[in-house]
Amino acid sequence: MFNLLPKDEKFYDELERLSGFVVNCAQQFESVVSNFPNFSEPLQSIEQDRVGAKKVFSESLFRLDKAFITPLDREDILGLITVMYGVVDRVAELSQRFRLYQVKALHPTLSGQARNFVAIARELDTIIRGLRRKQKLEDLKPALDAVGDTMELVKRDRETFLGQLFAGTPDPLEVMKKKELHELLEEAIERSEEATETLARVLLKNG
């Protein structure tokens, strides 16, 4: 009987809007890194995305509380909206560090990690948009495999960064700043990967 009742399709809209915010944040952060130290415009865009994502998250959370029938399991929707908003919020926090810390120079691997982040964000968006079309897990396997391959690059860049961070006689304060920037970015990347893993379980469950 429940399968015959109408489901609130707006959840798909909200998931897609959140994944769109993730992609734009990732792209704008890459712009922050590539245009360093001139990054005021992308910082503003990221903050706007944070505000927009927070609004969508709140609306979706309220809808989840009121909806009788949802297109996906409630815990899956909650997990996805929480982790995607978390990605955007983490990037916004990371971006503000550039303004507050007055970093003198960026470690070269930060550019690589920014590109890795964009790649994973785009694949996440691809998988999210496949939900509405009822795509199967096997249909989105290339996107999931691409995320796995990119995470190997993330691991490689992390090892390179840590291996070079304390080389020579670096300024301890600059070391601390660079380490925190990398850790915040990696947390955003890992949350994006977490969202793709949740999506894989959703697709398998509903396939």
C-alpha cells in the first residue's frame, strides 16, 4: 500500500542543490589556491554557497520530519544532506583561514589536493543526479571507480606534503598554518568520499 502513495520528490531537488553547492565550493576553492594571494572574489562565492547550503539543509531537515513517504530511506537522506552540508561548511571554514592567517606561501601539493577535491565533487554530483533517474549501482560504477582512483592521489599528495613539511628549518608558525589548511581540505575531501559511499549503499539497497 505504501508504494502506491505519492512520495515527496522535492528531496531529489534538495540533494541535487546540495551537490551543486559542493561542486561550486570545490571549484571556487581551487580558484582561491590558483589565484593566491588574490582570492577575495572566490571567498565571497564560497560564503554565499555556505549560506545557501545551510538553508537547503534546514528545509530538507524540516521536510524529512514532516514527510510520510520519502523516495529514499530517511536515514539515508539525513546522512546525505548532513555530510554534503558538512563539506560546504568545512570549505567555508578553510577558506576563511586564508584571510585570517595571512599565509605567506602555499605548499605545492595544495594545488593538487584542490584538483582532487574538484574531481571527487563532480563525481559525487553525477551520482546524486542518477538517483532521480533510478540508475543502478552498475550504471554509476565508472563514477565510483573514479572517486576511488582520485582518493589514491589524495593519499599520495598527503604523503608528499607530510614528508616535505618539516624539511630544512621551517618557521614553526608557518608549518602549523600549512598543516591546518591541508587537514581541513582533506576533511572536506573525505566527507565527499563518505557521501559517495553512502550513495553506493543507497543504490545497492534500492537496485
